[in-house]
Amino acid sequence: MSEIKVNQLGHKAPKLKKELKSRHITMISLGGTIGTGLFLASGGAIAQAGPGGALLAYGLIGIMVYFLMTSLGEMAAYMPSSGSFSTYATKFVDPALGFALGWNYWYNWAITIAAEIAAVSLIMKYWFPDSSSALWTVLFIAVVLTFNLLSVKSYGESEYWFAMIKVATVIIFIIISLLMIFGILGGQAPVGFTNFFISDGPFHGGFLATFGIFLAAGFSFQGTELLGITAGETDDPGKNIPKAVKSVFWRIILFYILAIAAIGMLIPFTDERLLSEDIAVSPFTLVFDRLGIAFAASLMNAIILTAMLSAGNSGLYASSRMLWQLAVDGHAPKIFMKLSRRGIPIYALMATLAVGCLAFLASFFGDGVVYIWLLNASGMSGFIAWLGIAFSHYRFRRAFEVQGLDPKLLPYKARLFPFGPLFAFTVCMIVVIGQNYNAFMGDTIDWYGILVSYIGIPLFLLLWLGYKIKNKTKMLPLEQCDLKVEQ
């Protein structure tokens, strides 16, 4: 790496502690992906597009996410930063884009925390229907705040075990399902592919139904980009980030593809229960019930509770680190740079949690209209971050070549460049544009539906163009992209 100059910062920014290991970042990225999208929404995906349509949609999105993770992994291994794609966009594209991506992503996770707070109360009332929602809300906040305040290592360990529970559930589910499919368990004859081809299967509803699931599948995979956020606190990122990238993709594809295939084989896609969002009839619960596990619904409820805690835990971590990096880069008030004795960005953490709680309180006023709008605005944020990753990586590698640096200097090199980032950018753009294609297909255009679905885009553009106009920034020429590694 001797050919790469080291950038000495003009100011003394506080340093985060590098205490996350390879196993932590692998599970953090996995934990952000395996959640209600798999445990609940997968049933609806199979019912709407058939098992073939669901497999095709999730498979294509999985390939896109693979290229995004290799792109992010290449940049994070070379230049680890808690600002991740915000920092990379600032250095390789345009400071205005980095500013907008950073605030957009912080907002996304802050609102996600509010959503998890609301969801946990509903989950707990499954067991304790007459209990106070306020009690569960306070307990949830206390748990995720404690894990984040102790140290980055305590956060990593908690998320490791949260994710481990979900991963173990999916593995057990797949093994049990395979044994039932071949007639070894369940006391029934082997089902094979019988349920795949009933009615108009395996591609129920044709192209548009599969396209609709293709859009929804994108949300299920959001959270994998957490891998980039952890790079700033990872021990030996040049070694551990590539290991995590390689393992995460195959695990996600295996879990999602095998789980959806198993559900499609065991439960006819014509079964109306697959469309329900009730935990008592989630596809996982239905399969466990079929095996004769009496407490299947309670088991899945407990696992989904774990998924909620995991999402809140990761959300608070990711958003506080992004806000800290924004402050370090001069894009947020300097108070958010302050670290506790344990190396935690304490003010960034508390400010993020406060915003999440305020958003949660908004759900109690005006029939929750404000809260619904906040959620809709954050829904597009993950896809915008993915677009930023793909574009930044393309520019990063081009700048590497233009500035005469040898790609062999990269600790990890993404495969199939430039196809990878260009493919990911294109597919992700299709997902963004097609979010609510139904609004354009009626006798009249559904303007309200369009506004609700796409509100995140004008908010992002407002941040981007506002910063650009105020600071008169331009897209950086490739020869001026900052490829110096900070130490």
C-alpha cells in the first residue's frame, strides 16, 4: 500500500473503537436481512405470484444485493468508515450527494426505530392482551439503549445472538420442511412439486404479479448495507470485511430461496391463510403446525419479537454512527462528534433515539396520519442508499485507474466490474421507479398513491440540491477523487 498516500486530518476527530470481529459483522448484516420479510411477507409473496414467481423475484433481488455488497465491501475494506456510502459519495462523486445520502440514511433508521417500538407492543399483547403498551415500549427502549451504551463490543455480541436465533430458526425450518416434503416427517405421503403446479402455477398472475413481488422483495433484503457502517469499528477490516461479504450472500440466498421453495412445496399458493399478516398463520407457523407442534404460534411470535429487537438494536447503532460521521465531516453539529469513555457517540445516540420516540408518539395523534407519512418517506431511503453505493463504487474504481493506482492494491476486489455496479444500479432504479406502478394503470391516475409511495424521492432531492446550490459543489473529476486512506 506504499503507493497510496496517507491523509492526515487537519482536525483531531475522535476515533471509534475497533472491537467488531468477522463473526460480528457477518451476523449483523444477516440479522438486518432475516426478519418479518421472510417470516411473514414470504407467504403473501407466494400467494400473489405463485412459488415460481416468488423464487424468481427473490433470486433476482438476491443477485442484485450480491453485487451491491461486493461493491460496498471493496470500498469498505480499502477505506473503512462509519459514514460508509455517505463518505464514499463525498469522496468519489460529489459532497452534496454524500451529505444527502448521510442524512437520508440517518432519517431512515431513526424512523425504523419508531416502527419497531410500535410493533413490539403488538407482539407482546399476543401473550399479555390486557397489559400496558407503555410498559413494553419502555422495556424495548431500555434494552436497545443498554446494548448500544455499554460498548460497540456489547452491541456486536447482542446482535450476534439475536441473529443466531433467527438463523437457527430458518435452518431448523428448512430441515423439517425437507423431511416433510419427502414424507419422512408429518405422517403424509411425499408431496414433491404437486403444490407448485396447481391452478395456474408456478407463475400465478403472470409477469405483473411477479414484478410486484420483485419490488416487495427489495424491502426484505434491506439491512445488508449495515456491513459498510460496521467497517469503521471493525478489527482488521481489510481481512474481515471480505470474509463477511463472501459469507453473507450465500447464506441469504440459501435461507431465502430454500425457505420459499419449502413453503411453496408444503402449502398450496391458493391457501388464503398465506395472505394473512397474523403471526398465528405465518407460513412458518403453518408448517410447524402441520408437524404437530402445539406451541408453533407462540414459538414464531417469540422469534419475531427477537427480529424486532434486532432491528431496533441495529437501527440505533447504524443511525448514531452515521450522525457521528456527518458531524466529523462537518455536515452536522459538532456536539454529535463527542464520544463516551467507552468510545460510543453518546449525543448522536441519544438524539437518534429521541427522534425515534417522537415519531412513535406521532402515531397517537390524528389517527397516525403523520406517522404513516414518516414511514412512507423512509421506505424509499434504503433503495436510495443502494443506488448511492453502486454509483460510488463505479466512480471509485474508475478514479483508481485514472489516478494510476494498481487495483491489486485493493484488499478486496469486487468481481465482474463494471458489470456488477451497473447491473445493481439498473435493477435498483427499476425497483425505485416501479414502486407503485398500479397508480398509473387505472382509468385515472392515483395522485395520492403516487405521493405516498414516492415522497422519499423529493425529500432526498431537496437535501441534495439544497446543499449543492448553497455550497456550489460539482461532480468531482475522476483525477480529483480523494483516494487517500485516513489513519
